[in-house]
Amino acid sequence: MHSSAVFALLDDASPDGQAHALSRLYTGHMGTLACHDAAGFGALLAQLEAALARGLHAVPVLSYELGAHLLGIPAKPLETPLAQVLLFERCERMTAQQAASWVATRALDTAPAGIAAIEANVDEAQFVDAIGRIRAYIAAGDTYQVNYTYRLRFDAFGSVFALYQRLRARQPVPYGALIGLPDGGALLSFSPELFVRHQAGTLLARPMKGTAPASGDSDTDARRAASLALDTKNRAENLMIVDLLRNDLGRVAQTGTVAVPKLFEVTRFGAVLQMTSTVQAQLRQDATLAEVFAALYPCGSITGAP
């Protein structure tokens, strides 16, 4: 499964994205910036800012491991760049329907697309052992929230456009992405969560902790949403990350501007109800892009706390 061109579709399939042109399609690939270690990240950011000053559009593709490298923490080696930035000549704003049509025209004349032979990179014994060690770390006071994840490997077939179209229909989210990479590969992403946004001097994060199944019935979903918003365990988990992000935003914020305007707000995303809170701050005028990444990447709602 390969992409034949370099492009980036940042896709908002939420109700807001249906009503307004919030999706962005980047085309006219002008080059790629890349670094393979933390030592080269500062130069990459300088090149990115220079490209923006020339009127180009930039779409960063950053590995999760970048955060560990920036902190000097050992991380598994990658076969791909630690960070890369795709530079484009054009950016077209689209509604969700226009984005869907753009994908559909490229998925028309293709065979069915999907995934098969799914295999986890841990077995049941390894999973149980990992959870046991996490519980021990929490009991010892070494940490208070851990996001345990593992990889799924699978065979993908069909075109990336057809696969993205199928997945998008099943799980419409506000932060989807379909990116054709320079090496011929593709990146497909379906995230309901806003990690951080900078707009007109304001930093805004909307951490998402707390999940319940959605039924499709409005009355049932309203009861489940109210129950989720009042659930002690989920509120505690959400509040832990709110506190972590207040700290992270505060590292680059103007003093006294960190605020939490919304707590424990429940929204439906496809088949699930998710509880989010909103944290915002005013960015210091002298804060550099490198300082912002050092403070906020990767987002605390992914890393756990501390």
C-alpha cells in the first residue's frame, strides 16, 4: 500500500467541520526538512520558520520518540526520521464534505481496501506482567498515571484513499489526517483529541480522559454522558492531566494567564462518549518555537504523569 504523491489532508469531520471549511489540503510539494537526532532539531525549526517566511506552508510529521530525544532519555531507534517537515506551495480550505469528495474521487477505481493478519507485539503473559509492574510503580509513588500501549502489526491492502475512506466513515473525528510521504508510504490518523493549538497568541489544550460507549439513542447517551461526567475515577484521571498541562503551558505562558475555562465536558465521537477539559494560556511574546516544543511535546495526555 503506497501513496503516489506527496500531499497532506488535515481533515475535520466533526459537525463543526461539516458546517465550516476547517479541513486543509496541502499540495504542490516543495521539499522536505528532516532530522534524525535531537542535535539537528533546532536547525530544522529554523529552516521551518524560514520557509514560512517565504510564504510556504508546513506540515510537521513528528515521531513520539522526539520528546524522549529532546530530554536525553533513551529511546528505541527509528527506521524513519525523528522529525520531518513537509513543505507545500498551496493550502486549500475545505468543508468535511469537500474533503470526503476529494478522497472519494481517488478511491473510485480501486479494489477493496482493508487490513488483515493483525498481530500484537506482546502476548498475554507480557501484557499481564507489564500491568503488574505499572501497579507496583503507582503503589511505590514513582508515578500516578501511565498510558500503557503496544503496537499492532498487520497487512494492509488496497489504496490508501479507499482505506482512509472506510475508516473515516466508521470513526469521523475532528483531527483526522491522510498524508502521502516522500518515501512513498502514507500516514493515516484518526484522533478526536486536540493536543495543543496556538492561535493569535493563545495556547489551548483539550485533554481527553474518560470514555463510555455511545448507543446512538439520544436519551440513553444523555444519561451515559451525565454519569461519565460525575464518575469519580474518570474525573480524577482527567484532573491529573489537566494539572499536568497547566504546568506544561505555564512553562511558556505569560505569568497569571493559565486558566481552565471548562472541566469535564462530555462529547460524542462516533461510537464513544469522551470527557474533555479545556486548558488555555497566553504565550510569552519572547518564547521561541524550540521552547514551545520542549515544554509541550509530546502532549501530557499521551505520556501520562509525571
